[in-house]
Amino acid sequence: MLVPFQDPPWRVIRAFPNSLRQAVVHLHNVSGGILSGDSLRLEIEMGDAARVQITSVGATRVYRQRLGVGGAGVDTFIRIEGGSVLEYLPDFVIPFAGSCFRQSTAISLGSNAGFIGWETLAAGRVASGEEFGFDSFHSEFSISSDTRPLALERYSLTPSLESLRSIAYWGRFRYLASLYVCHTGVSQRQWIGLETYLNDFAFAQTGYETRWGVSTLIAGGLVIRGLAREAHQLTRGLHSFWDMAKRELWGEPAIPPRKIN
């Protein structure tokens, strides 16, 4: 049973089932984006043997920092109990010129629990000529099981201090993605086999327009990284990796969430 507790600007619409009988939930930010000075907290708790897919209804827009007002931040905490699977599939984060933003995500997995989730980041409002115009973007991300940490990632982007157009950073690309696929009930040997399978596909997709790579975690999962010149190229690749991994691990296809906007 889904029991949402919400305060503005969050709003959750009633869940509905997809063809795999997952509960599909749309998460709204009714303010239209992340405003200067916002400090938002999102908690997701899944009981035993639940199947849930959570998505947003559009890109997360991080607006310009106002003079005399602090930066904005979002803290997300996710707990997935035994036998449950969560697919967390938000749209792009777009930091506007002059914005200052930090985010943190902490995911905890019970026994035989699964998580598929991605983060996609734009270089800014690319179509408006605001590539890397934001002041700062800081991200922290962690996944752990009941017995050990599985992944820990921290990075900061400060375009005024370092050129993100350098080949050591984003180079010619303007969109970045990380896709995590985790299942605490799968052996490391199977993860290594899946890594090889997905990397064969990644190498075939890598070229001037996109770049992909796959790595296993220390246990319980793998991560897929992608860079692209266009947003749709990144989205198309993510859906392919998601579908391939889900068929291998759960014997099911990936069902893209239906948007309601």
C-alpha cells in the first residue's frame, strides 16, 4: 500500500499499475523548479515484496541564485526492504546560469532487494546558450546493503574555476548520465558476466556523438556511465541498457513510465 506524506512543493499523484503490475508514481514539484534558498527532503520507504516505479513529470530546473539568498539543495533517502524492486527514473536536472545547487542521495537495500535508477544532468540551458553558466553543482550519492557499502560517489562542478569543456571533463559533450542497477540477491560472478555483455553493447554505441562504459560495483550491482552531445541520444541509450539489464536479472522488459503532463 502506498501512503504518501507530502508538504509543498512536493506532490505525489495516486499510483496506477503498468503492464508488469508495478505501481507507477509521478513526483511533482509544484513550484516549477528548485528555487534559490530551497532545502528539500525526499524520503522513499518500500516494504517487503513491493514493485514500484517512480518518475518525475518533467526536467528539474535549478533557477538562478538570488542576491543575498543561499543556494538550493535536495536530500533524498531511499530504503528498499527485502524482495522489493524500485525503478527511480527522474528526468534531467538542468542548472540555470547563476545557479548554486547541491544534492545528496542515499539508498539502502535489504536482502534480495533491487534498485534501478539513473541521474541525468545537462550542461545548462543548452538551447539558450547557457552551457556551463551555473556557479556550482555538487552531488553526493551512496548505495549500501544491510552488510556493506556498495557505491560512494562525490563530485563538484565549478565552471568558473575549471573549464568543463576540457577533454578531462565533459569535452564536446553536453549531457551526462549515471545508471545504477543493483540486486542484493545476485552473485558477483553473474555481475561480471553482465558487465561484459553490456560493455560489448557500450563499445558498439560509443562514437563521436556518445560515449558509454560499464563497471561492476564491489558487490551487488553495476554502474553505466554515459556522455552525449544531445539529450535524446543519452535517453535512448539509457533505455537500451535498462532493458538489457532487466531482462538478464529479472526476466522482464523495461517499461518506460507513462508521462501525464
